[in-house]
Amino acid sequence: MIEFFINDQKSCELRSIESIEKGCWINIVSPTEDEIKFIQEKLSILPNFLIDPLDDEEKPRIDVEDDQTLIIVDTPYLYENGSSLKFETIPLGLLITSNHFITISSQPSNIIEKFREKKIKDFYTFKKTRFTLQILFSIAKDFLKYLRHIDKKTDDLEKSLHKSMKNKELFKLLELEKSLVYFTTSLKSNEIVMEKLMRSKIIKMYEEDQDLLEDVIIENRQALEMSNIYGSILGNMMGTFASVISNNLNIVMKFLTSVTIVMAIPTMVSSFFGMNLKIPFGLESQYGFMMVFLISLLCSAIAVFILSRSKLF
């Protein structure tokens, strides 16, 4: 899919257009080979600049060739897998040419949707540097939002794990820990790209752009620190709650063992008197069953008392 957007000259309102114009923003999502070829031939874009951001394993980096600058960064990606939510990252390509700004991704991006739906104020398709930094700032903000979501899910799982004897909650924690590893790796790579933008003169920046880039780096570092903290907490929780589940199971097994012992006593007593054993005091004719029952009950009560004092019941 290819979309074209440009700011209206009078109102500066973002509007969709049918063809490529000077100063427009070109949004490319999951393009076909024909669409890639069209953009490549129309704007003389290097083939790898259009193809590399579509690779899910592509690492964040900056490439510069003549008047074309490609910035690849990782963005957080949330999707449903059955009944659960998965947190991953996907590459997003920001391609800057002398007359156009191009975004390229293999999946629809929540960050790009904010710009398409005009939720971001004061952005202009022809201000390519500012547009780039605003996208980077939105990416850092989204990482923080998803990290808070992961933290909330962790709290919910923690409450259910206190009484759990199953592994389902542990598997969910493992998925969250895996997501945090993805986030941490992507945030570190994004930070390298941003610092390179700060040090070098790859794209032209004004003083206000420098300030915005500094804000982006600060937000990204906050997300990275938060991801490291949550990762450390989750790692400790995995070990702790694995022990809790094992301990809960031991408590149940101890209780069931105690019940088995108590239930076995009446069987043993009745078995003794079922082997032609005479009941004392000549009571076997009238009160034999009652005597056996009372003896069984007394022995069971003594066993319960002993087990309770030993904290085994």
C-alpha cells in the first residue's frame, strides 16, 4: 500500500493526494514488488533503501548515499496471538530525499497512524528534519506506554500466582520477559542511531531541532532504563514464583498425605476386628459395631491431634 500526503499551502492542514508532489510525504506499508519498482523508478531511490526496512531482522542504522538518507529504527508492535497480546518490535524506515519524505514498514505502525489521523500537532511534510524527530519522539513515547502496559500485566499475574499451582502464569511471565528483551535491544540500537544524529551533520538541523533531538534521546533513555528495571524484576519474579508454585504443591501434598493417614486408621481397626478377634467385655453381640466404630473414631482423633500439633495437618 502506498499513500501520499501533503500540507495544504493555505491552511497547512494535512491532506491526502493522488500522486507524488514536491514536499509530500509518501507512506509505504507492506508494498508489492510493483509498488517498490514504481517508487524506485519515479524518485530514483536506491533499491536497498526501499527493501531493507521491510526485513523484520534489520537492525537500526543510518545510511547516506548522495542526496538520500535512510534512517532505520525499531518501533514497538502490539498484536493479538489467540487470546493473549504479544509485544514485539519491527523496523521502520525513514527515507529523506531532497524533495520528499518516505516512511517504509512491513506492518501498519501505530506511530504512523497518529500522523495520518492528525493526532500530532505542528508537523509538516516539507519540514523533513522536524518530521523525522517527531516520529522518533513518538516511538520513544510508545515504548514507554507499552512498558507501562507490561508492568500492569505483570502485577495482574503476580496476584494470581500467589495461589497458583499451574505453569500457565509462569509461561505468561516468560512471554513478557521475552518482550522486554526485544524492547531493551531495540532501545539500545535506537539510542545509537539518535546519538549519531546528534554528533554528525547527516541531516540539517536548526537550534529548535537540536532541542527536540535532545528530548528524544532523554525519552529513549528513560524507556531503556524502565525496560532494564522491569526485566530485572521479571527475572527475579520468575525464580521466586517457581519456588512458590512448588511450595504450594508441597503444602497440598502434605495435606493429602495427612488425610490419607487419618482415613487409613478406621480401615486398619476394622480389619483387626474382622479377623475373628473378640471384642472385650463381651459386647460383640449387641454393641460390636459401635465399639469398633468408637475405637476407630478415637484413634483417628488422636492422629488428627498429633498431626495438628506437628503442623502437618
